[in-house]
Amino acid sequence: MQRRTFVRTAAAGAIAPAIVPRHVLGGVGFTAPSDTLVIGMIGAGGMGAGNASALVGRDDVRIGSLADIDMGQVLQAVTGRIESDNPNRQAQGRLLGDAYERATRYTDYREMLARESGLDAVIVATPDHIHAHAAMMAMHRGLHVYVQKPLAATVQECRWLSAMSETSDVVTQMGNQGHSGADGRRVVEVVRAGVLGPIREIQAWTNRPNGWWRQGLPATDPEPTPEGIDWDLYLGPNEAEPYRPGIHPFGWRGWVGFGTGSLGDMGAHLVDFPIWALDLPRPSRVETRHTPWGGDRDDPATYPLATVTTYDFPHLGADSGEANAGQELRMTWYDGGLLPATPRSAPDGFTLDPNGGVMFIGDRGILVHETYGSNPRFLPAADGLDLTREAASVPQTLPRIDGHEANWIRAIQGEESISCPIPYAAHLTEIMLLGVSAMRAGAPLAVGLDGQILNRTDADAILGRSYRSGWNPENAG
């Protein structure tokens, strides 16, 4: 990458020069432009750079345009890879830099979507509060959509996105990459096969934030907006407020109005497998206990440092396997470094990974795995049971996937089924965010089969949010 060129155009927020068509370049293995998917990046630094890096080496994909409120941060994402000590990461950074250098650049993704008629698809990798608006706007234009987790910032946004995706002829994917991992898929197969017997309880936990971002603390003092950042555009649906350090570029996850806290972040990787394996419906009751909010309880700046959320499910779905279908279940979520108790059946020296994991607790034993479904292992409930051997005999029923982003591309091309489409992702995210809603409500929520809150008169406020004029996702067409 010509870094000085990128710096000059990034700082100016300029539109890049016209891209030389591939048919002019020619060469062996040439892919015709009509066979090339043109991708628009909505949020090109941070996780967006990671998603783009997974695609830039493909001959059938081109990053056509990118929109970001801070091109300086995008540059850092590229140069950080180029200057890495890891040769593979260096090569990845050069490919990413070349792709971004050729792309047309915008500050406002709304302008990009209005002007770039040649786009086929977009990747949305912004803070949580922008996800729903950007994705709805893209789907209204017939673009395939890859949205980073969590899918949305509120339960209501999940429902809008699900309804829109089911009436749109586009391929959608949420960016919880563990859903495409081999270990997690094996967990689902083993649980459904009944190796653990009936599942009675789920325990899930993460160490986040634990230094990853700010929670449980009051707002920082306002400061002048740094040069090169469009702060008003960054606010998006939020009411106007001054720039505060600690939100951009990453700390937003713990800030109310921008992120959804630890459950909204890591639940997409951890709560995913129980919901998937056990075909969980909406919970009938949700309650969140927590440490103090950061700042004023009635208008907090950041989420609590640690929470415990309990979900009661009225039944397990038909796809949960013969041993499980129809029974009730409780799932408990811990974050902020809190952990469930060590199982009584655990041998001496057994420890739970403090970074995160899940326990499926069944009549015949316990399956424990780490974040993303990795490192599954068993604790038998009775002597003589060899659950590891039994699990090894369970046949493979789910396809194995080579790359979450690549799966999205292949699904667009009609080559394989999509891994985590919006209808499933919306259901998963809604369950996660019902825990956040219960935290906001400060009391247990009774949830009806249709998703309505049965014990509150302020259900709309609990499940949704207010929007600045022009930013309501429902009207993003």
C-alpha cells in the first residue's frame, strides 16, 4: 500500500480515483467483472478490517467502497497488520491496504448506499447502535448483508430486521464466527444426540469487560472532538451530545446508547450454542441482577461492571433431540468475571476457563466448552459412563464450514447454505437483549409466546429506544 496516498485521501475524506477495471489488467485466472461481488464496507477499521481481510485474497470479491467516520482509524487497522511480526498478518495487511486504496471512500454510509449503484453486498461493522439502520437501508436496496454481532441494539430492532430479511431476496449473515466453527457444531450434534441425557440447566459466562472496555463508571468529561472524526455522524440515532474520550474507537461497547454491554457482545458466541442445540424458544421469564450502573441510575453512562441473568424457558424445541424436546430449562448468564460453581462431579484440578464458557448440565453428565464452542469436554454424572467415547460415535449431521465470511460469499453465489442468517440471528440476539432489557427494567420480565412483556405497561420503552429524527431503522428505506 502506498501509505502516503491513503493518508492524504483519508485525511481529506476524499473519494478515491476511478478503479482500473479488471478486464483491462487481464492475466491468467482472470475473473470477469460480472462474476465479481462488489462489497461496500460500513465501518472499515476494527472488526470491519478483520472481516474485509478474510475476503480480499479472493478473485471473486472486490471491496468497491468503504464508509467510516474516522479514516485515520482505518489507516491504523491496515498499518497495524502491515507492521506485524507475523508474516501471514503482514501479507494480509498488504492485500487489505491495496483493496482499500482502490476503493471509493465516504464518511457517511447513507451517501455511499445512495451513490454506489454497482454494489452487490455490504458488511456492517459499526458500533451496535448503527447496525439495524445500516442493515435495513442496505436490504431495502436489495444488497446482501453481513452484520457484526450483536445483530441489533434492541429487541424491537431484531424483530424489524427479521421481518425485513424474510421478505427480501438477499443473503444475510451475522458475524458470530463461532457459529461456523467445527467444535461448536460438534457440541450441537452431541447434545441433540442425547449423550448427556435430558438437559436440565445451562450455565454460561464471560470475563468481559475485565479491562476490555469501560463499565460501571461515570461518563468521562467532554472534550473537543479530535480532528478527522465526524462525531455527529457517529452519534447516529442518539441525541446530540458532546464528544467524550473512551467511547471511540472501541470503548463504546460498555456505553449506554452505543453498545449493549457484555451480554450483547459475548452472548452471540456463548448463548448461541444452547439456543441452537436445544432449539430454545423465547424465554417465559427473564431477570438480571447486577452491580451498580456507571453514573446516575436513571440516566447511566455505562453498563454495570458485572451481571447475572436468569432465563426460564417453557420448553425445549422439537429440534433439540428426543431426550430433550418439550421439557423446561433454566439458563444462567454470568459476566464481569463471575463464574458458576465448579460441578461436584469435577475431578481434582478441574477448572472452568475464566475467560468464558458454557456448561450443558444433563442427567448423564456435563459438557463444558470454552468461547466459540472450543475445547468441549465431559464430566460424567455416574461411574462407568464414558461420555467421550459415546460422543465419538455420534454421526456428523451438520455441514462443516471453511470461513464464516467466505460462507456468506459462497451462499450469495449459490454454492452452499448460509451459516447464521438474520432470522436465526434475530432470535438469538433477541434472547440476549431481553437480559439487557430486564437490567434496564430493574425487575423480572414475564414474556408471552408472542414476545410481548406481560407484566409491564412500559414494554415499548423496555424493548425499544427513541431515535433522533431520520434515524429510525423501521423507516430506513
